Amino acid sequence: MKRISLLISAIFTVCISSAQVKTPQPSPAATIKQTVGMTDITIEYSRPGVKGRKIFGELVPYGQVWRTGANKAVQFQTSTKVTIQGKELPAGKYALFTVPNADSWDIVFYEETEIWGTPEKWVDSLEAVMVTVKTTALTDVVESFTISLDDVSNGNAVLMSISWEKTKVSLKLDLPTEEISMESIKTTMAGPTANDYYRAASFYHDNGKDLTEALAWAKKAVELRGEDAFWMLRKQSLIEADLGDKKAAIATAKRSLASAQKAKNDDYIRMNEASIAEWSK
């Protein structure tokens, strides 16, 4: 009986020690995910409340680096380059910090992201982009700190806004939508590349499909890539050999051999020499 009591007591103690009190976060986390044109933008941040306090100039001093919200520094991620107020920011993930002032804010996209609060030591070289934007005075109080992406309809630009208490700042992000689209159109309309033809020829050859079609693609790959493509010439020679045209296979293998010798690629030199000897019998 005593053992049972001790066991129950131990289980009860474990249950109590493992229990956790759950309460609402004072500055709840928020995530924005927005596709604009060809660009995916993600922003992760925390949302403190005003709670009757004087924010800018008191709780958030003017002229000092601010984490911009609460808890971990704001995380800003973009899948393509963006131009912020005329300054280019490469694709990637950044921490966002601000330096609020009465009439303007400095907004910094910082390359070190895993920061709780602000950096212990600010490193100027980690500033990917820094811009200064004017503040806008709001009529109504924004109780919860808010970051928003607005005016996303045209796909070429987005307005990123930060609002809290009666202050709002906005900065324009220009996106490379047209540039990416035009490049995609040009690439597609230009037709398959040499590598596309080579991969198709290799697949057909290696999987026992139409070798005549594979040969046409292999020749097209060499035509587009040039005589230095010894690996493409090698594939062409193998297809010709499997089609029974040993004479053509030897001629193509010699071209591949010459190119491989020029590139000092011992593997292809050896393979071509072996094939030429075999097909010459």
C-alpha cells in the first residue's frame, strides 16, 4: 500500500512539474505573406499595444535604433531583388530596424537577422539598405503596432507601411516584375537551349526510345553549344553507334576526343579512345 501511495505521489509530482501556465502574449506575433507580381515577400514581427502610453519621443526615444515593434527584430524576406526608395536590396532575408525622429525615420535593412531586440554592437557594413522617409500624422490612434503591404494590385510596386499610435511611415518597394517577365518570355520564345536538347537526347538514348529523334537532338545541342562540348559530342557518337552507323560514330568520337584533349579531360579522352578502337574493328 505504501508503494502504491509513493507511486501516485511521484506521478502527481511529475504532472505538476511538467504543467505550464499559458497566458496571452503581450505582443503577439504576426506574419505577412504577400506575392506581388513575381516577388514573394514575407514579414514576421511582434505587435505591442499603446495601452495609454506616449510612444514616440518617450517609450521609443527619438534618434535611437529601435527594434521596430517588440521581441525579436522584424524579419523581412524577399524572393527577388527589390528597389527601396531608389536603392536596390538583393533577394534574401534581413532584419528591419528603424531610427524614429519627430518628422522622419531612418529605416535599415540589416544583414544579420537572428537578433533579439537591437544589435549589441551596430556594424555599418551589415547595412544592406538605409533610407529616410517622412512621417505622417494620423488622426486616429493605431492601438496595435502594425506593418502592412498596400497598393499591390499592379504587380510592379508595393507600399510598405509602419503604423503605431498616431504616426505612420511608408516606403515604396519597386519590384522587377516586368524585368523577370520579359526575360522569361525571351527565354521561352527563343526555344530550347543546348542543354535542353542534350538532356532530351540523353534521356531517349539511355531509356531505349527513338534513337533517330535522339540523334537529331544531340546534333542540335552540339550546333548550339559548339565543338568544345566534348560531352555532347560523346553522346552523339554513342547514339550513332547504337544506330549502326559506326563510320559516323568514329568521326564524331574523334571530334569529342580532340575537344577533350584541349580541355585536358582525361576521362573523356580515355572513353573516346576506347570507343574509336572498338568501332574500328
